[in-house]
Amino acid sequence: MQVVFGVGSEHPDVLFIGEAPGEQEDAQGEPFVGRAGQLLDRMLGALSWSRDNVYIMNVIKCRPPGNRDPHPEEVHACSHWFDAQWDLLKPRVVCLLGRVAAQRVLQTDATLASLRGRWHEYRGVPVWVTYHPAYLLRTPTGKAAVWQDLRRLAQRCEALKA
Ligand code: URA
């Protein structure tokens, strides 16, 4: 097992945050390189983004055995690294991918559906929430909603740059 820290620009327009490395991410030492990651890359590409101008990381830096949900003490153990990454990267905008990231950052038990579609804030940065790409692999009908989410994210990003 290895630490999977993050990948992308040191000064990203958008910081994407997922849950935890899976098997392939653990093997390669890079977040989102498996099937969900390939879908994420295609979604980024549709907005003319790539791993070069965004940053991608996870709440948890090591793979939970058997891909189970991270335990609260694991989330806590990675918190220091998580906050340090956030502060160093100084993202303009953050996009949380899925329930685990959304609940960790927004410190809530609310459902993902109730957190989507409105702006939140963490450490002074605007935060947006959308479905995890792994969910889209299981539920392709969710793609239209995510596409809408990503367009709103890109609009906010452009507005902050202007
Ligand atoms: N799912 C995640 O949340 N993160 C990864 O890095 C890969 C899959």
C-alpha cells in the first residue's frame, strides 16, 4: 500500500476531491486512474480542463481495505494532510465528488442530493458538490445532472477569473 497524495497544477483553477484511492490508484500512486478516473478525465476534457490545470485529490490518502467506506478515524488521521493541501493549493473553486467528500468537507450528515445545486464555503473557498464518477458508472442516467453541475462550476470559475 502507498500514499496517494494528489495530482495536477500547483495553482489549480479547480480542486476536485474524491473519497479514497482504489486498487488501481494504490498500484499507480495517482488518484482517479481507474474506470471512474477515466470518466472524470472525459468530463474534464469536455470543459477543456485537464490534469494540468486542475488538481485532483482524495479525502483519504491510503486505500481502505476492500474499498470499504473510510472510517471516521481514518478521515481524522488524514485531516492534517487534507487541510495542508487545501491551504497550499489555494484553489479558486472546489468540487466535491460524492457523499464522503461532501460530508467530510461540509461537516454534515446531509444527503448528497440535498447538498447539490447550491454553493457552500469551506476555509473561504466556494465549494460545489456533484455525484462521484463511480456512481455515474453504475447510474448513467445521472450524467445529464453532472454535466449541468460541471457547467455551473466552470461558469463560476470563469467569473472569478474575470
Ligand atoms: N475513487 C475516488 O474517490 N478516488 C480515487 O482516487 C479513485 C476512485
